[in-house]
Amino acid sequence: MQIYNSQTRKKEEFVPLHPGKVGIYACGPTVYDYFHIGNARPFITFDVLRRYFEHRGYEVTFVQNFTDIDDKMIKRANAEGITVKDLGDRFIREYYRDAKALGIRPATVHPRATEHIGEIISLVKTLQDKGYAYEVNGDVYFDTKKDAGYGKLSGQNLDDLEAGARIDVDDVKKNPADFALWKAQKPGEPAWESPWGLGRPGWHIECSAMSMKYLGETFDIHAGGKDLLFPHHENEVAQSECATGKPFARYWMHNGFINIDNEKMSKSLGNFFTVRDILKEYDPEDVRMFMLSAQYRSPVNFSRDMMAQAHSSLHRLYTARDNMLFLLKNAPDRALNQEEEALLSRVRESQKRFDDAMDDDLNTADALGAIFEIVKDANVSLNDRSAKAAVEQTLKAMTELTDVLGLLMKKAEDVLPAEIQAMVNQRGQARKEKNWKRSDELRDALAAAGYIVKDTPQGQSVTKA
């Protein structure tokens, strides 16, 4: 598998640190609000990365943190008159709700910053003891001048960064680019005991402490949105490698940005949407389909037209799957003929194209193209006379590949709303009773509701119009 490594700025062959195993750390949400549509992209992308490695037979340890202590959380908790912990608990629950709707599986471990204060303090103390950190009035800063490699992940030059930095009159840092590892307590803030007095962690240090606890001092892949490349991930690399003297993450993966109707998403433009907002209008699986329709490093444009395309594409997949499930009910159990053997050969070729696309830096757009090749073949080549093995193997191939992408999670019986299924059942009964007038009335009613009914030797086949 080739992965574009943000640190080397080129595609590299993925070689796991430990044969047959992969360790992935993906930056999770700061739990002060519902996560937004921009957050959804990395959550979905790296969920698929995990699924694909498992598809290829790897044992995956997937770690995604919750940042449950920071300035935004403190501000909102104080405004609501509740504790920061209560706020964090609430929005962690809401994260799981929205993530489940989007087909995002829970991580192997979801560590919370506030539950790893001991590991964080130990890491800060190590940096201080090695001369990479200094204390000022209970605050502890990382000394960027002491790290000769600072800037290597993002390609930033420390001198350029400092030249462009604004220095406040009361700034106590040695260098403008230095960043906080530990923050002294201010009035109204939660705090923990430390060698430097009461305080709380800085943002960057939590990810270093938690990733190393669950994945080791060196691990395979660190992932997140492009917006985290600098300063968050740059600072993680600096503090982690200075503390351990070892390489931190071996591969860095960053997804591209999301625009809204061809404009950058921002609160000032009024086009900033949480996933909870989006799901009031769109099916969550349509959102996932939209996200996977482009290669993860490319920018994507969220719009009604793009969502309509995603919905249509997903509908094609469901229709193909449900048609095969319907054919399977009464498919003849006989040997494959020459045409069916040829079909299954083409299906295997499509499976290989899927793997080739995913091996090319997780190219889900081309991988979807391979799935639609199977759909096209199934639609053309399978019918009510097709051998059971031909239908089964085509369906199995399609299901395995859509599982990797986290698509087609609705069961066949869940696709039809209860009231539609009731009308289908009534029509079936009317036909048994040879009540053709009632049967036609129900067919028209189903059509008006957006469903097409076909009568076949095996019974009624119902698809969304």
C-alpha cells in the first residue's frame, strides 16, 4: 500500500512497525459542542482506513482522543453554570450518536485528556529535565530553539515563524514560537496538582502522552485534518521526539478541506454547519457517500447538487443489492454456465481494481468506481434464471467492498418504511385474491409515494423511484 506521507511530502510504501499489526492515532474532537461537517471528513476517512487494513488482514489498534479540557470548554461550561466534566460527558455522548449515524465505528480506545493527567505531567517533567522546557510562574513552555528539527513536519522555518510573530508586551516566553505544555490555574478554571503548582495541560501535550501510552513511543500512522498540520501536529512531533529521542509517527496522513457552496466554511460567512444540523436535512449515509466520492487529500465542495449525486449513487448500490437479494430467493441451484463464469471473472477483476485503488493512498473515488463496475455487470448479467452461485458470489463481492467503505449498512428489510411495506403486503394479498382493481390502486399509491413495483415469477420486487 502506498501512503502519501505529509512529513516527506511524497507517497511511500507502507511497512508496518510490527508485521500484521497497525497502530493508528487519529485526532478526535474537542467536546464543547456538536462536531461540524469539516470534522466529519477525517472521522469518516480514517474509519475507512482502519476498515481497509482490517480487510487486508491486519490487526488494527485505532486510537481517537477526546479533548475534554481547553479554553472553549471552560468558557462554555462557565456560561452554562455547569462543570467542564459535565459538559464533556454531554458532548461525548452526542459525538457517539452522530458518529454512529455516519457509520463511524468506535475506536479501539477513546482516551480523554482529563483521565491521563499523570502521563501528561510525566511527559512535561521529562522535557523539563532534558532541557527542552522551562517554567514561568507555574506555566511550562516548550523551547522551540532547543529542537533542531522543529518545523520538519509542516515545512515551516522557525526563523520565518518568529519574524512574523507578534510579541505581546507581557509575553513571558523566551521565543515567540514556544508553546504551552502546562498552564497555571486561573480563577474559575479546573486544575490538577503538579510539580509547578495547580494547573492543566496545554492542547498539544495530551495527544503525545495518550498516543504513546496506547501505541508506543514510535507507531505507524498519525492522522487528522490538514488544519492540524501546524501548529498542533508540528508541536506533537517536537515534544514527543525530544522526550524519547525516537521517531514519533512513521507516516502522517492529512485530509483536505471542505468548502460549502464553493466558499471556505466559516462562522463569519454563516455557512458553518454541525453534523447534527446537516442530518436534519440529509440521510447520514448520503453524507458518508459524499465524503468518499473524492480522494481524501483533495478539497471537496459540499452543496445540494453534490448531495443529490451522492444520494443517487447510493440508491444505485441499494437497488443492485436488493435486486440480488430478491433473485437469490428462488435462484436455481445448478452449475454455472459459461456466461456466469465470465461474469464472476469480471467481478474478481473489479475486486482487484478496488484493492489497487485503496492501495493507492486510499483512493476511495476510484474504489467506488470498481464497485459500480460490479453493479453494472450484475444489472446486465443477472436475472431470474441465473444460477444461485452466480448471484451469491456477485452479491458477496459487492457486500465485502461496500463494508470496507462503511456503506449499505441498512438491512434490506429496513430500507422500506413500515407504511410502504404494509401497502406492498396488501397488494400481494389483493393479487392472491385476484382483486386486480385493488392491486392497481395500491400500485398507483406506491408510485405516488416514490416506489416502483414489478411483478415477477418470484413475487413483487419493490425499488425506490
